[in-house]
Amino acid sequence: ADGKPPAAPDGRKFLVQIGAYSNVQSARNMSDKAAQAGLRPYQETVKTAQGDWIRVRVGPFPTRQDAERAQQDLKRAGARSMLVLPVEQMLA
């Protein structure tokens, strides 16, 4: 994973975050769960005062409904998740 989500065709993005982990193996395990659910996870590393954290996300999805559908797939696979919008979209 290169740490960047693929671009949505119309520029809108709905992302689903599965979690943020300080442990590489935990992030990998969650990525594997997402892949088993038929989704394409990606990881991005975020530097914080507490050290590096690895976000595991899927998306972007062109509609909120598509993102919510992915959340249901993740739930069936045993993974909790939350819908997020990228910072650049929240500031627009």
C-alpha cells in the first residue's frame, strides 16, 4: 500500500476507516479481514506525539450508500469501522 487512496471519478470521497494501530501486525491483520470481505484496504502512516500510527481504510466510494454497504461487509467479517471524509473534503 502506498498510503494514498485511489481517486474517486468525480472527486468526492467516502472512506471507511477500520482502525488505527501502533502495531504493524495488527494493521496487517485488519487489512486481511477487509480483503477477505472482498474489499481493497490501504494503509497510511500518521506521525503523532505518541509515535507512528497506521490507519487501515477502504475506499474511496463514490456515494455514502456504497461506503455504508462496505461497512456492512466489514461487520459481517468481524471488523468494526466508521465512515470518514478526508480532511480536504471536510474543509471545503
